[in-house]
Amino acid sequence: MSANVYSIESLLIGKAYHSRTLQGEIIDAEKNNDVWYQDCETYRVQVRPYHSFKDTYRYLAVKVSD
């Protein structure tokens, strides 16, 4: 039996991003160790706003333990 193995980066890409100041699609993600949140991994994501090609970057914290 085989399993599909995914990375967090690949699961983030293509997802919608919503905040108070930005709505768009995540087009790239990479793990980042410069910003730290407790019990989380931090990712720098490239977001393409809807109806625009001017990409911007945000940090996401992904909880990896309980």
C-alpha cells in the first residue's frame, strides 16, 4: 500500500488568503525561521490579490503540535 505524501508548502499553494487588508491566492510558500510563533511553523507566502498581478508577501503560522 502506498500513500500520497504532501508538504505543508504544497498544501498552502493554491489556497485562498483572507485578511483585513488583503484577499487573494497563495502562489508560493517557503518555510521561514526568522519569525517564531509558539508550537507553530512559520511560512512566508506570496499572495496574488484577486484582480491584480502585484504580488505581496505575508507570514503564516501553521500549528504542528497540540
